[in-house]
Amino acid sequence: MKENNFFEFGTANKEGCLQGNCEEIKDKAPIIKGELDRNEKYVFEYDSGSKVYDTLYTGWILTAVSKKITDILEANNFIGWKKYEADFYDKKGNLIEGYSLLGVTGRAGKLDRSLSEKIYKESEWPFIKRRNFYKGLYFEEGTWDGSDIFMMEDNYSILITEKVYKALKKAKLTNVQMIPISEYETLYFEGIN
């Protein structure tokens, strides 16, 4: 696996980012995995924040992306994704259009933690002195289906190829993080991960 050719894509969680909540969504997994056939928009009511960026926060695992992002993906014929249209409302009840939830249809095999390095870092919180992390987000060799946008069969991280990374980086998007999978860090809990 050429680890420098893949990146983890997600929301950078900038302070003040608009966050919405959709009561209709009970199970997020079929959406992020791109398994649903749906034409109706999801509606996200205001939860917190006020700043509108190219990605909005929706809670755990779902990534809401702007039309600017989906236009880039479509213009470059990138494969391995689908969109589910979504409307967001701000604190005053004003409609914010032009967003979609990103569904990922491209796949790779299972997460392989044996390829990750265990590291220990100082904690940002005063009540925890050190935290354990895995460094590296790797999957089973030879299992990637060749899609530009994909996820592992047992992990919700969105992975992108270098081609997608370059196209998105060139666009100077806001509130987007793209981390080389060799540098990606995940909390490690003894006996859980």
C-alpha cells in the first residue's frame, strides 16, 4: 500500500461551525456507506454555531459537504461516492441550501491496526496527563476497489486518493481536513481497539 497516496477526509470542526440535527435519521451507517436510494432532502434543524463553511457538522460519522465540493467531485468524474441532499437552518430559522450528506460507495478491506504505530502524547486536558493513540489508518493489502473515494468495510473514516486531495486542496475549501493516512491519529483504548 502506498500510504502517502491516500488521505482521510473530514470536517475540521472549526469553532463556531454551524451544526444541525436531523431527528429523522436514526441509523447513520446506511447513509455514510451510500447504501440508500433516496430522493427526498434530509432536513437539519439548528443545533449550535453560526459559521457556514464547505463542511458542516452533523454529529458522529456524517459529513455534510457544500455544492462547491460536490461540483469538484462531479467535474473530475471521481468515483466511489453519492450525495444525499440536505437543508440546514440557522439559529433564526433561515434556510441554508446547497449541502449534501456524503455517501461513500467505494470500499477497501478491514482496518489493520497491526500496521499502525502506538504512540503516547501529552493530553490537552489537565486531568489526563498522557493519552494513547494509534498513528496510521491502514487497511488490508490488496483490498481497495480502486475508487477515488472509499472507506474500509469496518471503519467509517472517509478515504480519498491523491487526485481527489489535489483537486480539493486547489479549491481552498473551508473547514475541511485532509490528513495523510500515515499521519492520522486515533485514540487507543486498551482492550477496545
